[in-house]
Amino acid sequence: MTEHLTIVDHPLVQHKLSIMRDKDTSTKSFRQLLREISHLLAYEVTRSLPMTTRTVETPLEPMQAPTIDGKKLALVSILRAGNGLLDGILDLIPNARVGFVGLYRDEETLQPVQYYNKLPSGLEDRLVIAVDPMLATGNSSAAAIDLIKQAGATNIRFLCLLAAPEGVARMKEAHPDVPIVTAAVDSHLNASGYIVPGLGDAGDRMFGTK
Ligand code: URA
């Protein structure tokens, strides 16, 4: 993956995202749509995985069949909203290793505060896909990537649903080696650090906590 930012402009992704943005969309529908969209985003973020072949005996004859090369992928969910993307990606990559980074945003400083960090072993040999639906200020995402790099990962991609230009810029400055895949880049952040027009608080919308 060579582009720093990939926007997945597939009609299904864009259509589903528009329904998710609607403030009248229920928690149940939001969650279902997030799961569906995460399948499509997972498809895109894994597009350039290295491939090899293995011998498969079909009912007719042996063949060299394409298969993904290397160690199992690692998915890292940035809690708590990352879990909404994680579940859908695991539908497609069920043997992935899974880690969690817990960061909350201090509402005054908007800076990330870490409260949990549990990552799979062998990250130096795995492609790591870090997931968080909302790339807002980029502070939490950049801090999560710092932790993932400290654990040894050198091949990392970041997958989100929505990004703000400020977050994309922050990530590019802090981690220019980490490609970002997203469904859209919105207009800006408001004073509270929310993406505008956005979809509100992704965690609250998927877990029904507001
Ligand atoms: N986190 C969210 O859930 N929504 C935003 O708009 C920004 C950060």
C-alpha cells in the first residue's frame, strides 16, 4: 500500500455511511451498518497483502492455488469504538490475532489518556491493522500507533470510517509510514473535537449510551 490516504468511494460504502450519519438511525441499525461497512473497508485495507501459492488437490488435479503469505494478521482495536469495526473485520479474517488499546480523550485538553494495552506477540512479523471508526484530532490514533510500534510492529495500517482533515494531517506528521483507509474525510473538527458534519459520537451511537 503506497498511498498515505485511501478514501473508499464505493457506492455501497457511501450509501451505508449516509444512513449512519442520520441522527434518527437507531442503535440497532447503526451497529448493523457498521458491521456491513467494516466488511467492505476490510476488503480495501487488505487489498495488497502479499500472496504466495500452495498445492491444492482439486477433484480433478493438483494446482498451485493463491494463498495469503506470512504470519497471521494482527488487528488492534482502539477502545471502545474500535470494537464496532473489529467485529466485522473478524468475520472476514477470523484467524487474526487481536489486541486492544484503551485510550480515552480528556474532554478539556483533548489529549489521549491510556488505561489499557494488551497486544499480540510477534508483531514485528505481522501486518497490523489498527481500527478506530473516527479519526478526529488524531491524538489518540497517533498515541495508539506509538504503542503498537513500541511493541515491535513495523508494518501498520490504520482503518477508520470517518476522518477529519486535522486527524489525517496529525497522523501523516506523526506516522507517515502508516497508510490510512477511510470511507470519507469530512469538513473540520468543532471546538469539542467532533467531526463536522460527522455522525456524532460513534461509541454512543453503536452502544446506545446516550
Ligand atoms: N469521536 C467520535 O465518536 N466522534 C467524533 O466526531 C469525534 C471523535
